Amino acid sequence: MEMDETIIIKKDAVKLVRKRLKELLGPLGFQPRPDEKNCLVRIREELIDEVSLRTDGTHLSPCFHIYYRKAPFTSVYVDLVNGSLWRVMKEREQIDAKLWWETEIPPKGSYYYRTEHFENVWKDVALALESYILPYMDAMSVKKLLSFMVEHNRREEDFFRVRQIVYFSDKYFACMDQAAVYGVGMWIEGRYSEGLPYIIFAQNKYREHIRPHELEKEQFNEGRVLGVLDTLIDIYERKPQELGNTVRQLTDKIALNWADYMM
């Protein structure tokens, strides 16, 4: 059967994008994440850079995240849906694509992409990585990442964002991850009074969230994060003189086992 070179079946497109990302990012220190075949990570001293693919259903879209390695409970991420990166690139580079692939859905058979569309999007994704995403990752600092958890003052050039900044009036669980990252980050810096309200807020939210699964909570990231916060608060209350060493030892251990805590 002769192949139609004007289209690319979705499963082949996923493999091709995965291969190209490895070729592009491998020399820069990105390696496949063992438990996620569509995810590449670059493990740095303080931060974790992640480039992954969403491939479920009709989706084929790149995702970009940065985690704090000593508290990888949530990330800053790029919003590609009418997000700042797309707007900046559209103005500066005159791109036509949306930085993700739009599938064609036939009456029967596999989803597919027009080859011209596929290549045009790849060109823009590669440009976004090389000229915008990677330089931004390289310039990211722990101080800036933590500020994103609590501050509104983002610029258009700040391509990364958090899903929700911390607000203590939250009645549900919208910002507990961000509170945990910020609170632990403050304690790592020795800023205990500043971080304490965030740790207590996150601790209470995680405990409420995980309560229906109390017996098996260690199977969930939320349960593992709650264990970290409980340990920190326990030492703070019982042996405050040991708090600095406990924070350092515990977060160093998390940094070694970062994948266990990533949301």
C-alpha cells in the first residue's frame, strides 16, 4: 500500500516529535524521565526543567515546566492557550501556528495531521524552545520561582506562571501546593517567621484533602508532601534548635528523590 506523504498519522507524529525533542534537547542535558516516556527533564543543582508532550485524545502539544528541586510540589509552567509566549512570538516572529498540533478527525480511521501543518508547527515549537523557553529556563532563579507563588506582578515577557498564587482565604484546595513550595522555600533560606503561615496553611489544606484516603495516603503525592510538612512543624514545635539541620537534611533528601514529589 502506497503511503500518503501529505499526512502523518497521529501515533507516528507523536513518535516523531518525541524523537526530535530528544535530538534537540539531549545535548543540553535533558534526559528521558524514567516513569514518563513523553517527558524530558534536566536536573540542575536547584531547579528541574521539564519538557513534555500531552498526547491524549486529539491533543499533541508541548508542555514546559520548572520545579524547585528541594520542594518539587508544584511548578511554574507556560500557558500556551492564548498565553504570553504565543502573543510575544506572534508579535516578534510573525508566527502563524499556535505552538501545538491540531488534528484532523476522519469519519473513520486514525487521527492525522497534514504534513505541511505538522512541519510548520514543529518549526515554531523549535524556535520557541531555542529562543524563548530555554533562555528563560537558564535565567530562572529560586528567588524568582518562589515569588511567582505569591505575587501578581507578572510581565508579558514572563512566559511561566503558576496555576494559582497563594491566598489564605481559599476555601478549597486551589493554592495549597504553591503555599507548600513557598513556605518550605522560605525555611530553606532560614526565613522561618515568613514561611510559617504558608506551611501551616498548606499543612491544613493537605490534611483535609487527603482525609478520605488517610490509610493509603503515602501512595499519593499529597500524602508524601503532608508528611514533609508534618515533620517540619513537629520539629519547629518540639526542638526548634534542630530546625535548621532538619530542614536541610529533609530537603536534601527530597532533592535526591525529586520524582516522588512532583505533581
